[in-house]
Amino acid sequence: MPEFPTIFSITEDELNLDELLAQITLTSTGAACFFTGMVRGATQRDGLPPETEYLEYEAYTPMAEAKMGQVADEIRQRWPTVEGIAIVQRIGRLYPQTPTVLIACTAAHRDTGVFEAARYGIDRLKEIVPVWKKEIGPDGGTWIEGGYTPQPGE
Amino acid sequence: MPEFPTIFSITEDELNLDELLAQITLTSTGAACFFTGMVRGATQRDGLPPETEYLEYEAYTPMAEAKMGQVADEIRQRWPTVEGIAIVQRIGRLYPQTPTVLIACTAAHRDTGVFEAARYGIDRLKEIVPVWKKEIGPDGGTWIEGGYTPQPGE
Amino acid sequence: MNEITVLFFATMRDHTGERKILLDVPENTPVSGLKTLLAERYPHATGALDATLVSINRDYAFDEDIIPAGAEVAMFPHVSGG
Amino acid sequence: MNEITVLFFATMRDHTGERKILLDVPENTPVSGLKTLLAERYPHATGALDATLVSINRDYAFDEDIIPAGAEVAMFPHVSGG
């Protein structure tokens, strides 16, 4: 059984997709699926015309990295064909159009779960990885709260 | 209706995912899904131990770019929420672990089709975009042939 | 007594005005007991403490879970990363 | 007569030994007629010509399609990009 690379980190640095892809590409790899999230500047909500100046992200870093490792484990259990996994959350002050999060999965072929695995990864990150964001606009800051309550064992 | 960016090209240059992502990220964009394909060095096939030294890609470039535009149009018809689309195929001599193709779709949110749209994009590219590859190994070269026959109107 | 560390993040930090405190709690205090102690210390955070998520040593924890010796406990709202 | 350009890619280039030829074909020649003409010119490519994909002016074309004046026709195997 080859050693499959798993990268997970909380970082204040700019995401580098090409570099991360290279780190999870093995000689047996033929396909990768990435999800990235970005700060939206114009968010349509309740008919109001809101404008985000920036988001302020914070993390409980050691727990967040542990939970990212757990998300990667869950992906490997569900899609054993996945080879490399990268999960990176950027924190700090992030402006519109900036990539904030990345989930990438590689495999030999595109039909063995890379799309589903990346989708699962971002869904789980938003459920269990302790990261929070505050939206800063012209009228001050608003914490954004998720809606998922982790259960025992998560 | 905003002008949504559509990028499609055949190139001999290295793919730059970060730059392509920036080109299809609008201020309203919150999510992106990328697919990339890479040259596999070790391909398990019929129990043989094959080894690819490199692949030689060629394209009928003007038709390939026109068909990439058609794939982008098909994506927009099926997933009207998609904002930016990038479809790039690299050609020339490409070695194992090198990204060869990229399909990326952006949207405001991750739940409005970006994963499905990127998946559709790579499937259609492999069906109708005139690009061919020849596998070069220790025993010479073998053209790889697809299995899809386009129908009238494609 | 058991000296634990309690960390507060996001809205819980705003409610308590604290990032990190060291606290002596009785042996075998459950999470619910810690919340009661903290509600005495931060009376205006009582509602927030009822709704907070809790972790013990970087795993999610729940009202009935006993806080082990020297634990790192954290309190925070529903996560919203991405 | 109608002067057209015919391009060959991948295995079709190997079979014909050509990348690009200029060819005079009768007016209103269909794709099937062009294949017959090419089979006379490249006898050992007859099988490949039966199976080739064809485009006219960068859109897929089929045996019954008439080749318009000055067309750019291409012949190639099933695509295998990605």
C-alpha cells in the first residue's frame, strides 16, 4: 500500500493551488478535483444591498487541524480510491475575490469519487472544523454562524 | 445581466490554476470547482507493468477551441447559476505528474451546480474536443483512442 | 481541585470579554457544571453559555461529559469556516 | 470544381502520411464521396477512412453532408483529450 499524502493546515498565507496540487499528485494520479471558496463582495440577502468590505476569519487552530485530519480520514473511509487529500483554511483579514479555503482530492481516474470526495470535504469542514468569520461592512461587523451541531464522536 | 467570463484555450504553456481562478472570480463569486487531469506514469492495465515515459498531445486547435466554447455554452444552459468558466487543454510533450487539462466553474454558492458543471465539462471535453494523445513508453508509441462518436449537431 | 484552561472564541469571546482563563473546578465536574460556574462569573453571558459548543482537549464535548484533570476546554458558537 | 483543404490528425496522419492537402472535388460532393476519392489516393488507408471522424469548417460532419465551396475538411480518430 503506497503512502498517500494528506495535507491539512490553517494558514495566514495566500493559497497556492498549483503547489498544493503538486504535493498531492503521485505517479499513479490521473485526476484531481478542487473546491475553493472565496469572499463574496456582493451578497444578496433579504432584498438588502449589502456590501462586504472584508471578512475576518479566526480558528481554534490545533483543534481545527485535528478536525481537518478527521475529515480526511472520513474521505478515505468512504472513497478508498482517493490518493492525495489537501484541506487548507486561510484565516485573517480576507477581502472579496480572495480564495479562503481549499479541498482537493486526487485519484487515478475521475470516475472513482474525486468530485464526491471534495464535495463531502467542504461540507464536513463547514460542519465540524472550528473556524469562524465576521463580516465587516459599512455598518460594522457581524459574526456569521453556521447551523450544524456536532454529535458525540464527531 | 453581468458579463460572465468564459476562458477556453489550447496551450503549450504550463497551467496556472491560481491565475485562471482569479480570471473567473467575480465580486459575486463564492465557490469554485476545478477538475484537472494529469499524465499518469504507472498505469495498471491487463496485469502488465506498463510505464509511460511521456504523452505527446496534439490538437486541431481552431476546432478544439470552438468545441470548448460549445461545452461552455452547454454548461451555461444546464447550470444558469454558473458565473465563470475556464477550459484549458495543454498540448505537446507532457511527462507524468504534469497537469494536462483544467475545467473550472465558479458560482455564488457551492450548492448551485459547480461540481456537476465541472464534471460535465471534463466528460464533454473528452467526447467532442479534437485533441489526441500518444503514449510513449520503453517500447515506442501508442495512440490512445476515445470511444465516443459525435452525433449531428454536436 | 482540577486546574483547567478555558478558551473562548468568536461570539463567546465577545460575551465573556476573555480569550483564555485558568480555572479551578472540583474534580469530576461535568461540562454542565462548568457552564454553571461560568454563568456566575459572566452573568450577562448566561444565554450564550446555554447555547455554546464545547470541546475538551480538542474534541467536541457535551453537558454530561466529565472534564479530566488539566483539560483544555473551549467554548465557541456554531462553526462557519469555508 | 471546388478546391478544398483536407487536414489529417493523429492516426489519420500516420495512415495517409499527410498533414494537409489541397484537393479539387466535384461540386456537391458529399463526405462519403470525398472518402472514396481519398481511398483511391491512399489505398492502404481504406479501412481507416471508413472509420474516421470528419469535420467540415470545424463542425462534425457525416457521410451525407455536402462539402461547401472552399471548405476546410478534417479527418481524425475518436478524440482522446484530457
